[in-house]
Amino acid sequence: MEGIELVAVYNRTLSKAQTIAKTFKVPHVYDDPEELFTRERLDFVDIITDVDSHSYFVKMALKHGVKHIICQKPMAPDFETAKQMVNDCRIDGSRLYIHENYRWQAPIRRFKQIVDSGAIGKPFKARVTFLSGFPVFDNQPFLRDLNNFIITDMGSHVLDVVRFLFGECDKLWCQTKAVSPGIKGEDVAVILMDLKNGMPVYTEMSYASIIESDTFSTLHILVEGDKGSVFLGPNFEIRTTTRQGTKSEVVKFPSYSWADPDYIVNHESGIQINRNILNDIQGIGKAENTGEDNFETVKLVWACYESAKTGAIVHLNRFGNQ
């Protein structure tokens, strides 16, 4: 991206910071974050550490006067910590952004254009699916020990996409299961949502599914309207069906030397969300993924856990207000 410069990188293991710095020609490296904040004059900081440390580094950035803070999703390990992060930044007058990239995937942006165009009429129901058998525990073994897994991990993406496409949720019901052996948290979840506009949305997510079209790194989405339907399916194909027939288009991506072609849908989306955030920082646009906005996704995540725990329908206007 033009108009921006990476001036310093921190990692608690100095050699890892040095490797990143060498690869991307970053002038300064640190294994002490306090030293980084003290020595550097930063327009923003991007926090991509483990979720348990997000709040710690946000507070450190605020202490050192950083007015624009980007933080990886999920925002925090629990609902109350996320609420505190948003409040701390609001009180300080600093802008908090959450790097929630799935809504910025090119197929999902195009999908929303089709839905909003009226091509299928007024939507009356939808299904959003993430089903994968990808061996996530092999290269991220710590995931086995999480008490809360797939809803915080993938649910952050799925529920944010629902909000982006269709609007806010009124109430929901959630059921979870642990299928993979030796895990503490859930790797399967089904969520039924009733949106404020009256539209029912069925969402499903699984890391235990052996299926023909694995959705790892993306989503499959079906929306039905009173004039037709539109489906985002395998290979980034979008099929729009009306009484006149079905039209198909395949979303294409540019190539980048640094990107993995197998994960281009996510790598390319990172450019789009960061450009949107940069425009907000420079005062020439408005960011979608602010801390305040993403807190509504956080609320959905933890409302799902409350529903799964109690077996009850959770009303969002009452959740988290106690």
C-alpha cells in the first residue's frame, strides 16, 4: 500500500522480529514493547499478538499516546474485556480498529452488491456455512486447550459477515458440540438468528466436517428473495437464479508475490481492510471495522455461548447490560 511506512516491529523473540524486519526492510526491531513505544513516533500500531494479550498492548499504546490502534480479531478473550477496551479507547479519544477481514473478501463484497441490487427481490431468509476438515490442531496445537473455540475463532468471522450482509440481530439460539478427540472447547456450532428486520438466518460452522467442498478460508452463502436466490459456492462462484434462469460468475483475484495462492481470498482482503482503515486515519474516509462496530459482533459471539450453556433463546437488547 502506498502512503504508509512500517517503521518498527516487535516480537518477544528478537530473532523472529529480525527475520520479519529483513524480509520487509523494516528499519527497527524490538523485543521490549515499552522501548518500541518510547523510542518511536507512531501514527498507529497494529497488534497481531495472541488474543489474551490484546488488552495489555492496547493499554500500553494508550499510555504512550498512540491515537490509532489496529487489533487482530477476536478483540478479546471474553466479553467484559472487549467492553473495557472499547471504553478505554473512547475515553482516551483514540480510534480502535479490529482487523476483521472476512467481510472484505472479494466474493463477499460482490455477493452483497448482488443482494443489494434487488436482483433477487427482498431477501426473506439466508444460510451462512463454514464446514471444514482442515487439520487446524496439527499446526496450532494450542487450539485444543481453548475452553471456547470455534465460535470465538470462526464465529467472529461468520457472525460479522451476517451483520455486514443483512443487519443486526434481535435474538438467537445456539447449540454446540465437541467432535474432534482431545479438545476442550467446541468445534461445531449451529446458530439460528432472528434479525431486527425479521429475516431468519441459519449459520453453521464446523472443523469436524469431511465434505466434498471444504470451505476453509471462506464461506458458502445462500440467500433467498421473493424474486430469486443467490448462492456463493465452491471456487468463488456466485450463481444468481430467477424465473428467467441462472447466471454464473466467478470472482477473480490479482496475484501478489508475497501472497499464498491457496489463501489469496484472505490475503487479498487484508489489503482492502487496511486501505479502509488508512483512509480513516488520514481523514479521507470512514472505517467499517471500528471497535464500536466490532463490539456488536463480540456481543453475538458471547450471546451464542450463553444460549449454548442455558439452552435458551438470547435477546440481544438484554444481553450484557447487567
